Amino acid sequence: MYSPSDVNELSDTEIVGLIGEKVRTIRLNSNVTRDQLQEASGVHTKTIGDLESGKNVTMVTLISILRGLGKLNLLDRLLEDESVSPLLLYKAGGNAPKRATGRSSEARIKRMRI
């Protein structure tokens, strides 16, 4: 298995594979067949198998499957509110930034020194 600190070392394909394995483990631990999950999620059994075997599926499919398993809460961290940095808020004149500048923090610091 992997630890959360190792996730940055993995390729996108490896992460998709791990997510598929996790979904399969959750399904099996819940004693749910693919047919039962198809009924609960509306996702075809072949697509469920594709996800579990590490093939790329849409986000909507993943969400439907997690909902069918009663595990939609696994997305909680991703859906948490992100607070805007007070410094960015100040620099934007009190408004939250609408887009990124693409400049790194180091580049901004260098410009401030010059």
C-alpha cells in the first residue's frame, strides 16, 4: 500500500488504479455485488469493473458509484471550503482573486526586492 506522503511520487495512472482498488475493497467489504451496485448507482456493471481495474472513468461515474456504496463522504476533504489568504485578499482590494497570475511566490519576492 502507500502512505499519503507518497502520493506525489505516483503517476496519474497509478493513482487511478489505487482509487479503483479502494472502491473494489469498499464494495467487497460491504458485501455488495456489481449487479447490486449497478442498481444502487445507475452505473453499468462493466463500467464498475473498469473503475475497479484502474481504467479511467468520468468524475460523474466515480461520484455515482461512491453514492451507491454510501461512501460519498470520502469526497468531504475535497469539498471543504478553501479560505483565501488574507494577503491575497488585501492585494486584490478586498475581493477574492478570480484567477491565478501564474507567477510563483519566489518571483514575487524577487520583484519586491528590486
